[in-house]
Amino acid sequence: MAISEKLQPFLDDVRDEVVRSPVKNCEIFLQARVDSFLEAQRNRSMITKVTTLYREGEYERVRQILVANLDIGAACPTKPLPDLTNARLHHLLMMVDTLWSLDEYGPCMFWIEQTIHEVLTSGKDTTDLLNLLKSLECCIVMLDGDMSSIPEEKRPRLVKHIMGLILKQIDGNEECGLGEKTAIAWILVYYMIAFEERSMEEFEDNVPNSIHFLCSAHDYLGPLGLCTLDDGRMLLLLSQKIVDTLIAGVDDRYANDQICKNMDQALFCLFAHPSKKSKVKHLVDHGVSNVTLTWDVCKNPYVFLRPKKIPEYDDLKHLSILQETLIFFRRIIALVPPCYQVEERKKLFKKILASEDDGLPDNIGHLLKGFNEDQKQFPSVMRDLFYLLGDYHFKNGEPGKAIEYFQIDLTLNWKRIDAWVEMALCQAKLMEDTINETDQDNNICEIELDTIKKILAESPEILKCFRRSIEMKPKSVTIRIEGANFAYAMLSFCTRQLSDENVGDLTMDMFSTVEKLKATFMDFAWEQYHAALEMTAAKENAPEAVVDDNADEEEDEGEDNSIESDERWLMYLMKGKILEKQKKAPLEYLDMYMSAVDSLKEQGASLPKKVSFNAPQDLALELLEVYYRIHASVLKIELSEDRFPLPDDDLKKVIALLER
């Protein structure tokens, strides 16, 4: 019996590890070690066939053979590496490509580093170095920046090799031995710094050193005209990381200003924004070719350029976006993919608004799903895009353009109160311009029948927008007054159309529509002026609020905490006008007019003998308007055959009002 057979029962009982022999200087090898040794020998013998296996796609087998044949000094780190022959370089590159094909990005990164080290150490001139760097970047991206597959002791030498390429580029060798101009070396160093920063809990100024490195890269490459190489990938990466940092928050004001300036410079080099660099003094023209703006890369510039606080309908003009930002945002809108169906959204909104329902739905999600089942969700981070453009045009007196953007925005943000208010105000302004259209000599033009039909069709839609705004913010006096002002203007229009001069031009259907709308607008105007008056009086009489430190910081969406001027005089005046149009008793609307006078006087209004039109005294014009209305109404009564003379008691009261 052979000795191995006698030892077999013993070997079967032991674990898979080296067994110490009782015989001195003798070692027993287990079957697993023997099999491993034999497999390695077979792989070494297969090296001549590895190219064939690689071509056939036998990547797992190729890896086993190359691991067995490529000596990288793992067993003895001090042992010098074999010379980098063409065959060895071929096998190293084959190993990298094999691991990439197997989707094993970590081991692939390890062998890329080994290959780069041997290529640069040997000084061998190869065109494969650039491809290796590109493959390394791809592996880093696929692993979300995790470079732990490269041993810690080998990372410094990788940084050293790549920094050597960067120094060559700075010194004037723009291709730095890679065969073409590229900024990939800077990008790789950024990733390596960023990976090491993962173990850091905080930074000196809340700005990672990796971002400072990218800013420095722009400072070096810009004057060389190389900052937008590779389709601006380095600057696109810089803009992405700056936006992420700003969103996280930068406590140090100087650091925040500095990275914002770097972002401005990056956008100028990438996309020529702003178009006139003279408006921003710190920008430098590097004389580089700009990068084409695409939908995939516009998110970060948009996030950076949008206002920190989305402007509201009653904010001042300067809180809206700038003109240069408007131009850039228009470029973004031109890139919106068809899958988001911008034009279809506008049509849907118009359809909802033109429906015969008196009100608007609380939610339109079911309607959006209906017009395209394959519709993608618009990126949430860019849902304010259309509103910002609409807000700009609204506050710059361009209501027609503003409406176009609000129609799209409201299909994305159905509950955005500011869009509803601005939409209603823009529509009301266009309606006012249509009604008051003048010719070249500033004479009021006679309204054609088609225009009247258009006004009658669109005015209920505008009323829906005001109703929606009031429903969403019922405690806003301003919104109620604006809605009531529109309704009163339409009431006056309907009254004129029903006058003896114009009624003959109306068809029966139009006559019926005008009568119906007149009643609707009259009721709406009265309701809103009355509600606004009551709310103003309630605020005036309410005791000062007691601050509760434990109160919930969130405010009721319907609460209006804006500072509104005292417009009670206007509400009294307009209520009086409505009563006058309703042909109520003269004392009723004259009392309203006198209440308006009293309200103005409470605010300190006075009527001097001479009122300067260009620089009128406070509330003088308002008081003059109310006095004019009172006297005009009294004259109308006197000239009215069916209402004059008044009963003696009423006449005495009217005289008493005039003498006040």
C-alpha cells in the first residue's frame, strides 16, 4: 500500500489548511493546494491560446489564464517587475478589457492602475495610455466614486503618475503625451481627492477640497484655452458639484461668494451666459469654443440661476429673474423633450378653462393621465421653470407672453396660488386693453361684433381664474379687490352694450348672454368688495397678536400676512357705484360715497385749493375723485326725469350730505 493511501483517512479529517508533518523539514500538501498548483500550471501552459479564447468571448477563462501568467509582484513586493515587453503589455490590456466585459469594475480598476504604473515607469511610448485613463474614469463612475479596489499603498503612485501628466500640460505640452488635448487627468485627480474626502466629517469652509481643485483646474486651463475640452466635461462636473455644495449650504460667506463666482465663470465658458460679460466684472473671456446646451446638462445651471426664493405675485420687480437669466431659461425651454408635451399641456389648460362648469377642479391629475398614458413626469427640480418666465413677463408689463407660460405651469403646479393670481391679472389686463382699444389719434374705437363675441366668451374664463385665486387664498384683501375691479369693469361693459345706442347691434343670443353676464359680474363684484371691506375692518379692530413661541411655524395657506394699504375708501366708492347701477335709492349709494370720504379723512386726506397733478398731496386725488363722484351722481338725479324731484325728506338729506 502506498504511503499516500495510508495517509488518506488522516487527510480527509483535517481542515483545508497546511498540515504540519511530524517528520522534520517535511511538509504535507492537501489536495486543494495540489489542485491549485496543477491548475496554475495548466493556465501557464494555455497562455499561447489566450488570444483565441479572448476572441471567442471566453472571458472567465481568459482571466484565469492571465492571472496565472501575469506576475505583478504580489508574493514579494520588493521583487522588481518583469520588463514591459510588447507581449506583457498586450496581456495587461487584455486583462483590463476582459474584466470590463465581465462588469467587474473593481478588479478592472486594480489592473488599470497596474498597467498605467508599468507603462509610465518603463517610459514606453504607447497610444493606449489615454484609453486606460478613460477606462479608469468609467470604472470610477460605475462604482459611484468608490476606489477602494485600488490598494491604499498604490493610490499615491497613481496620483503621482497622473499629476505628472497635469504638470506637462501646464508647462505647455497640451497633449501631455496622450496623443490629444484632454482634461481627463484633472477629472481623475478630482475623483481621487473626493474618494479620500469620504472619511472626512467636515471641511474648513464647508467646501470640499476636491471642488477647490476643480476651480484651480479651471484657473490653469482657462488661460490656455483648454477648459472646455472633451465637450466641457470638467466644467460640467464642476458646475454639478458646486450646485450640490450650495444646496447643502456653505456657512462661510466669502467661500460661498467665491464658488458662486467660479460657477459664473464656468457657465460663461460653457454656454456663453451671460451673453454680455461686461455686466459681470469678474468674468474673463478665455477665448474657448462654447459647449452645446442640451436638456441633459441644463439642470445644474437652472438650479444655480433660479432665485433662492420663488417670487410671489405681489413681490417687487427686482425679486424676479434677471433679463440674462430669462434668455438662458428660454434656451432651456426650447430643449424640453417632446415627451413632456408642452403644447398639449397648453391646449389642455385652455380646454379646462373653457368648460361650461362654473368652477375649476381641485386636481387635474386624472385629466393629465388621460391625454397621454406614456407621459413622463416633468423633472421636479425644474417645475418652477415656466412660472419664473411668466412672472418676469407679468412684472415687466407683457401679459400676453406671461399667460403662455402660466398655462403650462398650472398643468405642472395646479395649486400654485401665485400663478393663478398673475394669470387672472394678465387676462384682465388684456381684456381691459381690448375694451379700451384706441386708434392712432387715441380715440376709442367702436367695438366690432366679433370682438364683442370674443369678450363675452373669454370673460367668464377670467372670472374662473379670480374665483380659483380667492378659493386658494380667501383672506387676501388684495386678490378680492382685483377680482372685484375686473368684475366691475365687465359690468360697465355689459351695461354699455345694453344701452339704447348699442343694444340694436346685438343678436338675441348675444343679448341673452350679456344680460346673464351682467348679473353674474354685478353679484361677484358686490360680494368681493363687501368681503374685502369686512376683512379690512376686522384687521383694523383686531387686537395685537400675542406671539406664541410654541406655535407651529407653518402658516395657513389661506392666510395673508402681507402688509396691505387701507383701501376701505375704494371699497365704499365701488359699492356705491354698484348700488347706483342697480338703480337703488339715491341715499343708499350717496351714503357709501360719504363713507369713502370719511375713510380718506381718517387717513389724513385733505383737499387743498390747488392740487398738483405731477406731485399731488397725499390722498388728494383720491378725495377729489370721490367728491366728483358725489356731485356727478347728484347731477344725474337732477337730470333724470323719472327720479327728480326727490321726496322732501330725501332732498334735505342729500343737501345735508353736500354741505358736510
